[in-house]
Amino acid sequence: GQQVMQIPQYQHVQEGEDFTTYCNSSTTLSNIQWYKQRPGGHPVFLIQLVKSGEVKKQKRLTFQFGEAKKNSSLHITATQTTDVGTYFCASGGYNFNKFYFGSGTKLNVKP
Amino acid sequence: SQTIHQWPATLVQPVGSPLSLECTVEGTSNPNLYWYRQAAGRGLQLLFYSVGIGQISSEVPQNLSASRPQDRQFILSSKKLLLSDSGFYLCAWRDSYNTEAFFGQGTRLTVV
């Protein structure tokens, strides 16, 4: 299957610190989506990026899509305990039916 | 509005027993349907996807099978469960390639 690598696997931060997770693909992606999974829950859609170099913001969250459309990042400014969970990137590449998820980054925020 | 139902929420099954997990979608037609498995603390592994009735694509050869007997019904099955089949099984749907995936609540399967 398509390889979408995501790092780091785990991240422990103090509340108020920033957090970043990265996704990398060996092939060009048609788009990339980001999801958040709270502990014990199911993944919930956050955002989709389509254009090369695209940057989108949602309050304290900033999403970027690389110029070559092979990598993406999610940055959270001043983390809060409500940010705890696992963040996944996902993409179908140019096969519009398959839909793969990265390995996820588990974020723990200490109050 | 669209909803997705997945059941049961939890399941404990002995090794060698059969499995049937069901997922139904309401409020949309001809969705793409997906089964994922998530091992404890791990990522989401795509198991099967379907673009239409009776059309199943398998991503990983294993002890599981999937069927889509109706447009909005997706079933995950096994004839004989293995210990390694334990995990969190998630059903999801999308209505076209560039829209978000909506997930069911998941089934936590423990094979003992």
C-alpha cells in the first residue's frame, strides 16, 4: 500500500508548549487530510489541503502542504489539555478510492 | 444528514470462533466504504474498501473477508478468529475522493 510516514510517534509536552507532527510521502499526493482521535474515540476530520504550498489555520492549529505535495505538517501553538489525542494525516494519493492513514502522532499534554 | 452505524461496540470472542461486524450508512448513496483496524496504540491499517455493491478490494491478505450486500451495508467477517485479530475495528465512508472520511464508533474486539 501507499506509504505515508508520520513522525514523531509520540510527543509529550507541557501545557503551553508548541507541538508539530510531520507527514512524508515518497510519491506526490493529490491532497492530504488531517484527523484527530481522542483516547477511546474514532478519528474526526480536521482539515483538507489540496494546493501546493497551501497553509490553513484553525485557531491554534496551522496546517501546511509542501510545495512538492509530498509532505505536510500540523503545528499547534500553546497546547492545551484538550489537545490530547492522536493526530493522523491521510491521503488517497492519485487512486481516489483507496484512503491511507499515516501511523499517527500521539500527543500527551501535561497540565 | 448522513450517519454511520457500527456494531457491536465491544466483543470478546474465543480463538477459532467466527466473526461478523456490520456497518450501515444513512443519508447518502453509493458511498465508498472502508474497514480499518487499529492495534493498541498504533495507526490505522486499511483492510478493505468498496466502491459499490459486491465490489471489494483487499489491502492486506489475512484471516478476514468483507462483503457489501447492499449499497449502504458493509460487513467484516472471519470464519476462524486468531489471537492476532484483536484490535479496534473502524468502518468509514466517503462520498467522493476529495471529501472527508466519516467514521463509525468502532468495535473493540478481543480474541481470547
